[in-house]
Amino acid sequence: KYLDDIELVVVGGESDYNARVLDYEWVLDIRNQCIRKNVDFEFRQCGTYFIKDGKTYKLQTKDLCRLAKKANINYKAIDKAKK
């Protein structure tokens, strides 16, 4: 219900020594909600501390955006006027 009238959701992790952990399952859950509501979704940055497949990784700041892009999970909403 929170995605009604939303055009874009951007997700990304924190990058710092004290950053909170970003769980990839949470990222995918948000993405799936966006797909169901036909809302654009962009995964812009992994976090310094990143959980994927039950394993926690400590990533270098220089790699955070590149790795998010490599995941290739962004979603472009279908034009509602064309539906």
C-alpha cells in the first residue's frame, strides 16, 4: 500500500565503518513489491556489510556501486498508458 502513487524506489546500503548490514533478501523483497505495483526500482549500492546467501561480506567502498549494477536487478515499470 505504501507504493501507491510512487514513481521510483531507490535502494542502497550504507558505506562506512559503522554502516548497518544490508541483506540482499530485503533488497529483492522490495524489488518484488515494486514489480507487483509496477513501480520503477533501482539498486544503486551494496553496503559495506552485505549479506547474500546467508554469508556476510565486508566490501570496499570503491566496489559498492559496481556490484549493485552487476546484480542487474533494476526494474523499469511498464508504461500504464500502453497497457
